[in-house]
Amino acid sequence: MFILINLIFILESHLYQIDDPVNSLVRLTPNDTLHFESLSFDEKSIFFQNLTKQLAEIIPIPDNRIIINDYYEKDPTALNQILIPITISNSNDVSAINVSTITNTLNTLIRNKGNTLISKSNLTSMLDESYGLKVDSK
């Protein structure tokens, strides 16, 4: 009985503040950028879809909370690396993990990818740990 009451208290204490969606960026490593750029348009689209699924699975959150459009850009601060814009959408459910927690968690996981599940998936392992996930101020 005591354990059940404690479990209910723990579950009820994890309510999140609802926050706004965030646009963010991740960067591919130099070698993985070369691989990515060799892909066809359709293969790049599949890459983005699968990257979305892998990131959502690692957090874990529903796939629709992470949005990657078929768009990328060259990183102006790094030679031969691309940035991939990611939108993290909000939830109106206070029991669902909020945007700021997802953003912080992804940044931590990517920056420590050698010790996290990020390194275990074929596409998330391509993310540059020195860059992490950065909120886009545009």
C-alpha cells in the first residue's frame, strides 16, 4: 500500500508547463555530411523521416512532436558540414514532456553521444556532438 501511494505521488508530481514550439538545429559530422550529400532527393527525404523516428524513439516521444522538413543548409561556421532544422512541437497535455525538456534532453544526449543511445542508431550517430542541438534564434 505504501509503495502504491508513493508511485501515485511520483506520477502526479511530473506535470509540465505547456510551452511554445521551438525551431532548433543539429549538425552532421563532416564525414556524414559527405555521405548525406551523395544521397538522391528521395533518399534524403527518407533520411529525414528515419532521423525523426530515431530521435523520437530515443527521448521517447510521439513522432509528431519532432518535425524535420526536407530542408537543410550549409553551416557557415564550419567547412563541409550541414545544419538540419528541427521543429519541436508542443503538447497541450501537462503530463506530456514539454518542449524545453525535449530540447535540453536532445542537446545533452547529442553532446554525450558516445555514452548515450544517440550513438547506437545509424542516423542519430551522424549528429555532431560538438554542436549538439541549438535553438534557432531566427
